Amino acid sequence: MSLNKVEISGVNTSNLEVLTNEEMYELFTNMQNGTDPTARNRLANGNLKLVLSILKRFVNKGNMDDLFQVGCIGLMKAIDNFDLSHEVRFSTYAVPMILGEIKRYIRDNNSLRVSRSLKDIAYKALKVQEERLSTTGTLPDYEEIAEILGLSSYDVVMALDSLKDPVSIFSSIYNDGGDTIYLYDQIEDKKVNNKDLEIRMSVDDAIQDLNERERFILDQRFIIGKTQMEVADELMISQAQVSRLEKSAIKQLKKVLK
């Protein structure tokens, strides 16, 4: 399926109309007042190109025909719940809902499994985001979501982070026209010997003994390369707390390496 030429019920979507803001406002008004029974369908057909533009982010993430249909479900939800009184553009409101629907579909059909409890928190957090967006036109931050759900901001961060797409080690990260450099080229260590492996295994065991927050901080600081302040912002805690937890985790690892 081409993203620019999609057959839906025999109609080429590259020829679909694109509604103006004035036309959208009139159709929403008529739909919500019940004065035009065709308004909902016209709004859907007039925004299919919005779904197609979003699909470009998901090339090679699944069957594009399926993803397009799922995106259309998100579009219809956005149309049915859009509130003109908030004075925001429909595309601003619809894009997160379409993205959320597609991401949920991909996540639920992914070979990588996330724990049920983490999934439940993620679903609830997404629902809070959608409800806030529909009522105020803005998205809540992690701390607000955590307060509404009665959870810690750390739990919310971890749950929403689990929704991110995994990256293949065979992903291309650089190509200057010659040989392509893949992710695994950057993580391969050709100098590994048996002693190195023993140390790594000991460190891995020690890391598993750390609590979840300490493991997260070490991963963000020394694997991804974030600053303590960046990690603090993500966990909604102070930089001093991140520093203290980091030092404690490193101290535990050092005991293993002695």
C-alpha cells in the first residue's frame, strides 16, 4: 500500500478533499446539532489524509492496510469527541488520538511482551491524557497523571516508557554512500575474553540486585548518556535524589568488582 495512493472502497485517497477550517467548523456544528446527517462522514473523508501523514512514521512497523484502518478508528473517536468550545484546531486534537490508537495496536501485536500490570498503568495513563486533551485541549504531565491515578510519577514514567518501540540492533544509524554502519557495530566488543565475560556476568547479577529505580538511573546515565538533571526531570524528583541513588547503586556494584 502506498502512503500517497490508497484504495478505500475503490476511491483513490490521493484525490480526497482537504477541508478548510471554515468547512470543518460548519460540519462539526451541523453534526453536533444534528442538522446534517452526512456531516460525520464528510469530516472523516476530509481528514483521511491526516491519517496517511501519520502513517509515514510507522513504515515497516506492520501491515500498512491494517494500520490505516486502526488510524481511521482513532480519527472517528476524535471526530465524535471533539469540542468546538475549546477553540483548538481539530488536527491538534486528533493527532494524539490517532497516534495512540496505532501505537496501542502495534504494542498489542508486538512479539516483545510487557507485564500486565505495566500495561494496565500505561492504558490508564493514556486514558487520562485523552480525557484531559478532550476537556482542556492540553496534555497533563507525568506528575499530574500520577496524582490522578494515585501512583508515583516513577511508575507512570516506566509504564509510558514501555510503550516505546524497540530498536533493532540491525538498524542503520549511518550511511555516507559507502558501507552502512548498523547499531550492532557500535555495541560489539571484539576484545572480549573469558575474564571479561566473568566480570560482566558478576556485574549483571549485581545490577539485578538493585531496585528498579536504581537500574533505571544507571541505564539513563551511563548507557543513554543523560545528565542527572535530565533524569531528575524524567522521574519528577530532585537532582540531589538522583545523585544519591546513583552513588548508592555504584557503591553496590563496586563491592562485586573487589
